Amino acid sequence: MNHGKCTLCEACIAACPFAALMRQGNRIVVLESCRLCKICVKRCPEGAIFVAGEGEEQLDSRAHWRGVMVVAEWTAAGLHPVTFELVGKGRELADELGEKLYCVVVGSGIDQACREIVEYGVDHCLAYDHPELEVMRIEPYTSAIANAIERVNPGIVLLAATPMGRALAPRVAVRFRTGLTADCTRLEVRGDGELVQIRPAFGGNIMAQIITPKRRPQMATVRYKVMERAVPQRMPGARVEHCQLNSEELRSRVTVIKSEKKPPQTSLADAEVVVAAGRGVRSKADLAMLEELAELLGGQLGVTRPLVEAGWAGHTRQIGLSGRTIRPKLLITAGISGAVQFTAGVTGAELIVAINSDPSAPIFRTAHYGLVGDLYPIVQGLIQDLKGGTDGAVLAHNS
């Protein structure tokens, strides 16, 4: 939309069959419901509407888009821990570029969250605090993030690859007609400000490096437990700006009738010790042996994708690119070959001990220690040792 040419005649709004255009103040905005039918392009008497890539390029030059923005994930319980991981990576990228780090917080009663986040290296926090934003509803939350982007024009926008972030990120990307890379495992910047978004692709066979050369902002989602948590540091001049949305931007098709808090659950992503089972486990019943080992170590049992697909375990126990990303102090893998889909989710583990009968299994390139042999006597020996049984059972088997 070329706002300089637009006369606000609203002919485009009347013509759109998908209700994908809306007036917000003194401008017309394109919503995520746009289907690129181009009816509005033909109906606009001023020629102010165009499809990106079919004529005009993005109006603002790349120099106009500066800084890194992190979208915080807030609920009534406070800031999700992934927010601090995003802020840590955002600060690193901003320092490399010599630019500012912004953070947008959306919710109700968020003063404490905003005060907390500026103590972790954020230069400028944009706060959208309103009772209508207490519960995440897609339309007003999308409008708040888009409003924040329009205020400061960040070159990079990072969101969490959580259910909330996965719902918001594509809608924001559509508003700005820019690219989005999901589930990044690494982020790097080039000297020209381009964000290199790295993630496994083609079934985990390659690590793709994705860039957004022509559009801004550059957008990516990052999974929980992939990046390092930010360290406390107060930036000179750090501030919180309270921003407002108008009544149209706060409107939603969803009405919250009632909300109930889920009982607290222990998350696999938060476990300090994880025992992970793969296809080397012969039957569903044999998972009980590995679960016993996990319990003796004060940890939890995780599994690879094939075991979930076989119905042996629930998806909440799945580790890897399509499951949970974990950063335990100790990870023991049993019968896991070590495909990229799995290893991409465990690279942050402090200590990895792999058990596999194949000495050439890729998992041994990731593990710190490896045990080559049948997992059953090895695991049973570990259990006996932890219960105070025969000393050296495992060593005797593998000697």
C-alpha cells in the first residue's frame, strides 16, 4: 500500500470480497485474510495498491529498517522463559550490527514484566497494556505487534516457536509482505545486516541457510531451549514506552467466556536429566525399563518420533525438531541412531551419553561418551548400580 497516494476513499474496502482491508486511523491496512485476488488493485482510483514483487519494490529502503525486535510471550503467570532466550540472542545480534534491541510486551497488567525485561539488555520496551489483551486473541495481538513494528521499523523480528508464536508470526509476516523462517536452530548476521536463518530441511538431511534479501523486517521463530538465556545487564538509557491501540485494533471475533488454569505439569523441556529411547527398543513394554532408569536418576523419559508414530508414547515426550527441544544437564540416549531431526533438539545438553550397538551410528559424533553394545544389559546394569546392586555391572559387560 502506497500511503502517499491513498486518499482514504475506501473504494478498496468496499470491493474486497474477503474483508481483508480495514481503515486504521489515517491509513488503509491489509489483513492476513488477503487472498491476493487483486480486485482492490483494479478498483483503486489512485493506483495506490500493488502486489509486492509485481512492479514496485518495498517502498522503504533497507537503511530505514534498523534494530532487532523480540516479541515477548506473556501470560497471567508472567513471562515465558523463552522470552529471555530470545532477548539473549537478540542482544547478541544487535551488538554485532551496532543497533538497538527492542522488545514488545502485549497483555494486561504488564508493568512488572516490562520492568523485568529491560534489566536483560533491552534498549527500548514497547508495552501494550489493556484489559482486552489479558488473554491472547489473534487479531488484537497481531495488531499490537504490527503497530510496534511500524513505530520503530526493526530490521529483524524474533518470536518464539510456541503455539502462541506460531499463530502470530505468519499473520504479522503477511501484514508486511515479508518472509518468515520457522523453528530456527541458529541465527547469524552478515555485515550488510542480512539475517541468516539456519534450520534443518529436507527431512533433516541438510542445514538450510535462509535469507530475506528484498523484504523487511526479516522474521524468524526460535524454539524454547535452543538459545542461551540472557544475562542481566541494564543498557544506558533503557526505557519502557506505553503504546495504545484504537478500538478497531482491539476488536476480535473471539469472545472469551471463561478461562481455566491448567494444573502445573512437569515439562520434558525443563528436566535436568533425560533418558531418551529410540528404535533400538524392541517393544512398548520395554520402555518401562528406561523409565525406571530415568526415575532413579531423578529425570524423565523421552522418545524419538518413530516411537510416537508407533503409538508407544505421547507427543509430549517426543524429542527433536518436530517435538521438544531440551537442554538437560545429562542426556542418556538408548537405541537412537542420531538423525539430524533428533540431534537438532538436544545440542544444548551439557553431557550426552549414547548407547548403541552400531559403532558407526551418527549419535556418537554428538555424544560426549559412548557405550557400544546391546542396550538391554547396559541399561539393566545401570539400574542395578543405582539401586545399590552389583558394582561395575556395566563396566564388566563392556570390558
